[in-house]
Amino acid sequence: MKRCAVGGQAVMEGVMMKNPQNGTALAVRQSDGTIVTEYYQNKNQHKKGSFPTWPVVRGVYAFVEALAGGMKITTRSAELLGEEMEEEPSKFERWLSQKLGKSAGDMAMTVAVVLAAALAVGLFVVLPSLAVSFFKIESGFLVSLLEGVARLLIFLGYLLAVSRIKDIRRVFMYHGAEHKTIACYEAGGDMTPENILRYTRLHPRCGTNYLFLVMMVSILFFACIPVRAFLPRVITRLLFIPLVAGLAYEVLKAAAASDGWLARAVRAPGLALQHITTAEPTADMVEVALAAFNLAMDPPDHDIRAQVLAPKAEPAEAAAPEAEDEQA
């Protein structure tokens, strides 16, 4: 089985594929049926051996870059789809733009990222800690353990809730198309939409696996730092989030690079959660993912903007059943 370094992200009616060695490709299906692609070369790559590439530290950098880059690429996909934001920048965003010398659009994106981070902190740090505080538990170790379980349950409930939203469901279908495309390539299969549909939509390097590992590592890590009081416990969690994210990243890379029983056991819960965060795509969705993948694997020597690739594929009656026994 071939190992592929390309990773992706589902966006609005499209897929992003990122090749760490070259750059990022984006493909979006427009309302007229055409596929529009864009390509961006990697900028400011970290040199091997530099601080951002150190173990654990690289996980922190990857987490921050994925959060900021993911918001940016999702916004760009909406623009290519013809759904540009009509709202004017707020007074606060314009004020930040003037003070920091950045465009109002960049400031709006920064504010969106900050708000998303605040929501994540509220849901997965403050809320679990608050829930456990209602119980009169003397053991700091048990408090930390129950808090971790509460965080995991909130995460699962959040995934189940958003999966019921129609637009999010389509994004999850494109997520499945992204995974199937990479799985087909790694298995050495014929890279056509019809054949790609045969492959599994579950992949060990998925961000779902990473988020689950962050939850599990946090349970083990914070159990070793037993704090009973609510406010000190929240502050401790916030301070150590980067370290937990970095450790989880290393676990993810190690588990994805091996087929041993221990690696499979570590991957299993995250793969199971992908039954929620991915859905069976149609052939025309896979066509979009394949366009992004091919561009990422065989990139131009310069950035390209809004290049029309192909007309819409014939609508598929239904996705072919996936071959779960295929190697991803």
C-alpha cells in the first residue's frame, strides 16, 4: 500500500487537497455544473529541524494553521460558489483594520476564527468543568476523569447534532469523497470516480481521529494534574491545551504510520466516529475531489485562480456500497 502525504478538507460544494511538499488545491462545483479550481503554493515553509518542526511543537503549529486555513478556504469556496458575504465589516473590524494595517476582510476572518475558538473553549473546556462542579467529589483525580468523560459526551452530541443539518450533511458527503479518493490512490486503484466509490470513506489521518485523540489525551493528561476548584481547573486546561494538542498529533502520526494491533486499536474509535462526520458521496462529488487531488499531486509552478476544469458529471442514482475491507 502506498502512503500518501496529501490531506484534505471538505468545503461548501467542494474539496480542498493539501500537498505538504507543494501547495493547496481547491475544487468547487458551481451552480452551472462546472468545476472551478484554484491552486496556492506553500508560503513560508518551515525548514526541517527548525523549532516549528520539532515533535509536539509541530502539532501545535498544525492545529493553529488548520483552524485559520480551514476558515479561509471555506470562505473562498463560498465565494467560488457565488455566495459572497453581503454583510459590511463591522465598526470593530474596520477599527482593527486601521490599527493593524490589514484589510477589513482579513480582520473579519480573524474575528471569525477568534469566535470559533471561543465557542470551542466554552463547549469543551468551560461546560464540562462546570458540569462536574455540581457534584461534591473530594478526589481531584476523579473530578478530572469525570470532566474528561463529560467533554467526550459533549463532543459526540455536538457531532450528532450538526450531522442533522442539511448543508452540513452535504459537506460530510464531500468529506467522504475526499477520503475515498485518497484511499483509492493509496491502494493503487484506478483513479476514476466510478472506481473511487468502491473504497472506504474512513481514513486514519482524518481530523476526526485527531479531535478524538485530543479528547482522550486530555483525559489521561489532566488526570495527572488533579485540580478540584472550578476556576483553577479551567485555567489549567486552557494553559495546557497546546501541549495536549501537540501530544495528540504525535499519537495520530504514529498510529497512521503503522498497521500493528496497537495502532489499529488507537485508530478504531476515531474511525468509528467518521461514520458520523463522513457520508456516502455521489459520483459527481467524487469528481470534484479527484480534480482537487490531481491538482495537488501534479501542481503548476505558480498560483492559479478560478480555472474551469469540466462540466458536471451525469447524476448518480446512488453511491456504490463501499468496500470496507479495502486498505485505506
